[in-house]
Amino acid sequence: MSLTASYVIIFVMLVRIPLKKAPKVISYALWGVVAFRLLCPFSFESMFSLLPTNAAPIPYNIAYEQSPQINSGIAIVDTFVNSVLPSPSIGASINPLQVYTWIGSYIWILGIILMLVYSIVSVLILKRHLKNAKQTEKNIYEANNLKTPFVLGIFRPRIYVPTGLTAEEKSFIILHEQTHIRRFDHIVKPFAFLVLSIHWFNPMVWIAFLLMSSDMELSCDEKVIKEMGGEIKKAYSTSLLSLATGRPILNGSPLAFGEGNVKGRIKNVLNYRKPSSWIIVAAVIAVVVVSIGLLVNPKNNKFTLNGETLSFKSTETNLIKLGTIAFDEYMSSLISEKMPVNERITSYKLKKISLLAGDINEFCVSLNYDFTTDNDSYVNPSVGAKGKGTWPDNYMEIRVKKVGKGAYEIVSIGTGGGGQGLSPVGDNTFNPEKAISMVIKGRWGAISEGQNYL
């Protein structure tokens, strides 16, 4: 989720560039897509997705795989990462990747706790400094020890302003903070900080939080200028400079008037012009299209069994042997207790395998095999019958793709068409039973000559 969101963050950062002349509230709205990607583990699939081919490059059970690997869709990245991922050693008591994951999970949880404690303590200290603040209006308070106005509180937000402000300054400063409240920014920012606390290990999320906070403040500035008129630009900019906090407040509270990027905010205020209608319409359409493209996942055309991609590693280069390994990988999954009872088998026997098409990078094999099940409720979808016993002469095509150095993935399993789009090959049939018979008869050379199968 964090990796997928990082891609979305980069995309949003790039989209903000052509939106410079559009109202900043439009850029601000785009960060909602980032929040969705950081929190929601699922989405709809669509051909219009702007995400990479594989939106979930890390398998959920990677720490328990015999050959752990990722599949981001970027060959160079996959090859490098998969080459350094530790595999369990034969006879070892525990998989090293499980140890790293266990340690990493505790570090992650500790980071979340520290972030939340920091935020809560900061708010409590701030409230202690404000205990002598005097209420001047409904939810507006004045305090002598303040340097900048801000909003504090979620359910009953209060506006705190320093004493000594002029009537003009007070008018647009209070309007700025009231805009935050009307747009529920006093809820959005603590929520955004909570999301940041969960993904504290990801530097892209820190950048997103800062940029989101900047867009939030810029859009509020524009709202004030729009309502009060361009003649307050100079006074507004002067107040921003004199009441600047000097550093962004990262704890999710409060929403300070002079918080962060003061130079950029003053420049934006002085250059603000009411955008034309066509700019607004074009920006809204662009943001809607981009948001939809980033919210949905790409169409997943990969073969999965019980939600898991079937993959394996091998140094073998013979396609028949690689096809046999792929077949064993698939059939072993059917024997697994993870399979529903009515789909589970107990044993299988390969009778014949042929190479249909392709090369070492991607190929397709056809297989003829028998299998046995001891379950009366088993249903054989290929013949539309059910029952236990041995099911002879089953036919299958398996398509395999190379995804890294010595790493392969089952692309599809079916009963026809698996070799479409691949270069056809000649008759490369290998029949295990026939091979054994020929060995017994002393005719081993006849089956190995020119075929390089054994």
C-alpha cells in the first residue's frame, strides 16, 4: 500500500505543476486520492488505471515462501531485489526473512507510538499555555503569549489570536481560520497526521503531508482574497510575514495562520488573480480524470490460485523440465489444504508433456495427466462430473514467463490457446512412460538424440 501510494504521490506532485494557475483548492483535493491509497487495501479494477501493471508487487505471504520474490513489473528492479532477498536454508530452524519481518514490525509499531505520543504531548503543552486566554466572541479567544493565530480542537474548534492585532488584521485573519473550520480542515489535518504516523517510514508520505498542508493554507489565502477583495493583498502579506511561525507544525494541530512556506504564500497572495471559468473547468476535469485513474487498480490478467500468484525458481534452461516444474507447482497447490474441499486432489501422475511455443523468456507446454481424489464432493470442471477416484487422461496447457534471473511465474492455465502470440516450435513431445520403456529396451539414445531433454 505504501509503495503504491508513493507512485500516486509522485503523480500528484507532477500534476500540481500544470495546475499552478488553477485555484489551489483543486490541488488540495487531489491529496484525498493519496490518503485513500495509504489506507485502503483494495480497489476496483479498470483499464483506465494510471498505476503500474502490478499494483501489489509484494506478496502477502512473502516471508513464508520458499523462493521469496517481488513482481513490480519493472524488470531491473525485480531482478535486483529478488537477488538479495534471503531464501530459507535447508535444515534451518527459521526463515531469515521472517526474522527481519518480525523485527521490522516492532520497529514500525514503535514509530507509530512515538509519533502519536509526540502529537498528544504537543497539544497538551499548547493547551496549558492557553489556559489564561480570554473569550472575545463565540469561539474566538485572545492570548498574550501567542505569536500567531491558529485553530485548535476537533469537536469544538476554537480560534486563538494574539492580542494587539489591528481591526483590519483581525478581520482577514479570523476569516482565514473560519475558512479552515468551514472546510473541516481542523479534522483533515489531524487525520492526515494519523496517516503519516502509520506510514512514518516512507519519506514520500512526509513530503505529501507538507505539500498537502501548503495547498491547504494557499487555498485558504485565496478564499480570503476572493471574499475581501484584492486591496487587502499588501496588508495580508505583511501580516503573514510578521506572524509567521518560522517552521511548519507537524503534529497535526493546530492550523496556524503563518504556518510554513511563508515566502511561497506571500508570492501566491500578491500574484493572485481570479482564474477564468475555462481554467477552472479544465482543471476540474483534469483532476477528476486523474483521480479516477489513480483510485482504480489496473486489470490483473495474471493467473492466481486462491489469490496467490504461482511462481518458482530454477537454474534449469530446458523448457520441458521448466514446464514440468510449473506443472508440479500448480498440482501441489491443488493438494494443499488451502484449496476448497470440492476442488482438492490427493495425488497426480504426469503422462505426457509437449512444448507448444515460445522460448526461455516465455513459453507454453501442453500436458496429459491422471489425478486422484478421495472426496465424494469433488467436481471436475473439465468433464462436468463429480466423485472420488482416479480421473484419467486430463489435458492442460500451462504458460510460463521468466520474471527475473532464474525466476518464473505461471501466466495462465487452460485447455487451449496458451501458445497464442508465441513462436511455434516443432514436435517436442516427451512421454515419461515411453521413455522408461525405451530405456529398458536399451534404446536410450533414440529419445535423447537431437532433443536434449534428459
